[in-house]
Amino acid sequence: MASMSRRSLIVALFCCTGLTGCASVRTVPASAHRYRIEVALDPAAHTLTGRTTMDLSLAIPEPSTQTPDEPTTIAFRLHPGLTVRNVTVAGAVVRSHRNLGPDKDSTSKPTPNRHIVTLDHPAETITLFVTYDGTIHQDVSAGEKAGEIHNFDMTAHVGEEGIYLNGAYWHPQPIEGDDATPLADYTLLASPIDGMALVGGGISNPALSEQTGMLTWQSPFPLTDMVLVGGPHDVHKASHGDVSIALHLKPDQAQFRDGLMQAVRRNLDRYEPLIGKYPTTEYTIVDNFFSSGFAFPTFTLLSSAVINMGERSQTAHGYIDHEMLHSWWGNGIMVDPEDGNWCEALTSYATNYYGHVLDGEEDEARRKRRNYAHFLSRMKPERDRPLGTYGQEDGCSRGVSYSKGAAVFHMLAMTIGQDNFWAAMREFTQKFVGRYASWEDIREVCETHGATTLDTFFKQWIRSSGAPTLEITGATYHSADQVLRLDVSQGDTDFDLNVPVRIIHAAGTTDVNVHINQSTQTVELPMAVVPITVELDPDYHVFRKVPSAAILPTTAATRYGDKFTVVLPSDGSPKTYETLRSIFESSFEENERTAIPAGEQNETALAKRCVLVLGDAVRNPYVAAFLSAVEFPVSWDDDGFQVSGVRYDAPDDGILCTIAHPGVPGGGITVVYGNSESGIPKAMNVPMYEHSLVIFDKTKPTVRLDFEKHTTVTVTPAQ
Ligand SMILES: [Zn+2]
């Protein structure tokens, strides 16, 4: 911590009335290393009253460039709904405080106001006291979008439905130089609110609470910011080892208490041995009033919808386990803003993917690896940017970060050895909690534990875009010298790869790895038995692009390209079908969409466009003829449907099915249908099913199928 050489100069306030004559004054960058934020909130009135104390270091120019009498200004930002009432400083004399209005240099929403404070004779470290109050209120529903799981529009809101203060300058923050936000110590004090439970992004400080009568939180290690949330919740408490667990749930969510507690305990038990001790001593799950799965240093904010999923969100991978691991990666070890965001890729790998490995579900793990490759294969070349650029300006997409990122960490673990990888992650935790870390720091710990250099690996997978397109273009067996010769192509790339090859022969199956590092290459494998077929990497251990005809059809296919047709049902268009229509249409420009009303006929709108068929439109004779012509694997009769010889005629039965559209490369045909309204799958969930076919009973999936194509190559005898 900075030691403060304070001059005891507490100076009068100037509220929003600027003094003139400051034109020549320069603003020096100020960085805060300690904050004390005190707030009182009134949810019914949407108001916040606050007082923030900041210990600041000033980058004061050399005496030669500034005369001793020349004043210095520092600047801070504050939410536009908040009015500064008082500014005082210890360590300088305040000449004036002015609110300059919206700060165009800030990208934060809503645009904060820029305040400047003009000082005489500032010390290099000063303490700034700011009191302020005002209204903080957002239209919560405006940011809720069909098919999206996070409402990223929410930044700062005080209301009876809940409190969410995360960024948006809900407390004053100094304007730094160009460097990364310095990590700081935070103390947050909030007045208790009747009927609301509050949670801050730190660990509670009982002594300070006792002393002040307020709720208090302290950063467990230096942080980039402090956050405060709350809602009309009951608080359930437990502990696991030395970690205190709390659940902040609405009264009607009490039924999920035991399952959630168990999930938190299970994840601690699973991951602490792999990645090191949980970095703090408190962990809370908080029910949230808008769509979210957001992780903060000591708590996770989950949508009510996610909590209300019950067992599924407690045990499925990518929900609670994912958010909990951000306590290590993202909130415990912070992403170095000078480099791309590595924490989503690493967290997705360890939970969304590796959770299945920990469960012993190799089929599911394979499915994830395959889907990562397939889904990214559809990406337009201009959107395919290096994994290492996530979160940076013009950086890669979320899909690259979460999916390719998880696949890249799988390959990294395979390259250095799975156990070595976890040992590297334990060292990463030990070394970097409370600090910024970059991709290079990850490379270093992995190189140490893998005892190998990873320059090439990081260059091709993290610093470069693209992926190889692996193909066996020729396979011959030379019986005289017992050699299998494979011509392997990887398309335009020359990645350095160890590629698994599966060889089927009369005696069974042999899996081998071949090393390639050129765009086309011939490799020779000694084989005592005569091989029949070969298949490249059938289990998708290497992240790669597959040709569009081989991409697994899912709803993503039907949302691809630039032409879309929806065929509407006649049965009163239940709301679910309406929502589904808008979810799919949101992937297309308005002039790319066509809607065919119930009963109308328009064959040309089906032949060369992605197609969504809803409800009883499947029984429209011309739609039925189209589906039959494209060999759609589902058939319908008067009161049900049939798949692979099994008939589903209960009113609660429903189906979601997608096949590749033979007339649209990379595109799809999707049908969503319920035997009655209760059988139609939930619209918001439809885009999230990564399967070709799902059958539902009362909207719960009961059957899941993937229409996957395997590419095996027949081995020919050498001439
Ligand atoms: Zn995440």
C-alpha cells in the first residue's frame, strides 16, 4: 500500500460552480490505490447517496516543467444521474471543482460526467473526498433480447426489483493515464435496506460492521473495481472447509437451496485439487432480476430463470461451475488489459468441456470437441480472428473465445500432459491471484510444467487466426514393406500438429498419431496387418475446420447465410412460435426474410433459402412434399409424428429437428412442432440445443440425436 504523506489540509467544497481562469491548467493522471465507498440506497425512489474517499497518486510533472504556483487539476468520472455535493482534499488546497458534463472519451454507458478538481500545492499522494447523490435507474426490459442469455445493457440500477451497481461510475473514479487500471484496495459500506439483502464484491468485515452499523465488504486482494448488488431475498448460509457459502434467493426459490449448496460444495471439491485453493473465504450465489450469468470476486449473479431450472443448472456444465471458476480466473487472477482475454477460454475448457471428463462422460466430451470444430467451421473468414485478441478492439468473437478457446486448452493439455497442465494451473493460482496475468504468463507456467517450449503452439493457436482443414487425400498399403502411406492435407495452413489416425484392419482398430507441419505431406506408418480404412482424428482432438457439407446440422445452420423463409402455422400462432420466428429472423436483414402465411403455397421460397417450418405448417401438402423431397427424417400424420419408426402422439410431445439444406451450402431446414401447445419446446432454449434432433415431453428433452457424417478413406493396395 502507498504510504500517505498527508498534509492536514481539509479544504472547502466547490459544488459544480467552476472558477474561471483555468485555461492553462494541466490535468495530471491520477491513480487510486485505495477506495472507501459509503452508500445509502432507496430502491423505491431509485436514489443513491454516497461518499467516496480515494487515496490517489498523482503523476506530477517535474518541477522544471511546472512553476510552483501553477495549479494542478485532476479529473474523475461519475454517473450522469449523480450530482456532486462536496469535494475536499487532504494533501492539497482545492481551488475549484467543476462538472464538465458528458465525457466523450469514455466508452462506458451511460456516458459519465467528467469532473475536474483544481488543486494548489498537491503532494504526490493525496486523499480525495467526494459526496454525491442522485437517481440511478435503467429500463431493465429494454436490454432483454430473445435468445440471449446476458442482458449486457444493464450497468447501474437501483430499484425494488433489485440493485445492480457494476461499473458505469456508480462511484467516482479518477481518470488515469494510458496504463491499465491500477488494482486497488476497496472498502464498501452500505446502509441496510429493509426487505433487501445486499452483496458486495468482497469479503465481509464484521468488526467494521459492528463499528459502523453498516453492511461492509473488503476486497480480499487488490481489485479492478467494486460492485454492489441486491434483491428481495432470503439468505441461506452454510460452510465448506474454510469457505462460507451463502445463497440469496427469493422466498419461492427455497426449494433450490439444498441443490445449490451441494453444487457449490461439489465444485470446490472437484476443482481445488486441480487448480488450487479457492482464492477467498466467501462465496455467494445471488438470484438476479435480469438475464445474467455474471461472476464477481466473491459471488455469482444468476438469472432467476437459471436458478429456477433447478437440477439442470446445478449439475449441467457451463452454469454454476463456470461462474465459480471465474473466482480463480477473471476475478482472482485478472486479465491483463494489455493482452487479450484468456479467462473465458480457460474457464470454458475447465468447466463446459472438462466437467464431462470429470464425470467420466467421454462421449459428451467428444461431442463438445466436435461441436467446437463444426460451429467454428461456419465462421466467415473476416470474422475469424486470433483467440488471443478476445476482448480487444476488433478482437475475436465470443464463439472463438469460448469454443475454439476450450479446444485450444484441450490441445495444450494434450501437448504437455494432462497432469502437468493442472500442475501449471496450480502454480498460476499461487503466483497470480490479486494480479494481472496475460497469455504469456500462461505460456510460461505451462512451459515450466511441460518441460517444453510452446512458442509454435502459442503462435499458431493463440496469436494467429484460422485452423487446419484436415483431410486424407490418399491411402495406400505397401504389403511388400508393410507400410501404410497416407497423403495428408491441411488446406492453406502449415500448422505443426500431432494428428490422431484411426486404422481399421482385419484384426481390429489401431489408433496412432502422425506428425505433420506442412500443408500437404506424405507420412508412412509401419503396419504388419493389412489396413482396410483410415479416418483422421475421428474424436476431434485437433481443432479443425470441416467442409460445410460435413458440419453437424443444428439450428445454427438455419440461421446462416443471407436468405430465410419461415412457414407459419395455422393453429393460432401460439406465442412460442411467434418468439421462435423472431429469434431466427434476428439473424437476417429485413430484406433477406420471407414469411409464408398458413395455407399459402410458395415452393420457390423453400428451394434456395434457409427454412423454418413451425407447427402444423408441416401438414401443408406442399411443405410436406418439400420435406419428403429433402428426406426429412420426421413424418407427420393427423395427431402425431414419427421418428425412426417410433410414433409420438401424446399431446405433450414435441420435436425440434434440423437437417442440412441440399440447396443452400452451409444452410439448414428446421422444424419446430408440438402435438399441442404444451408440447412446443421453449422458444428461448431452441437456439441452445447443439443437436440435430431433440424430442420433448412437456418441453423437457427426452431424445437427442446428431446427424454426424464420418469421413473414412478406403486404403488401396499399392501397385
Ligand atoms: Zn465466463
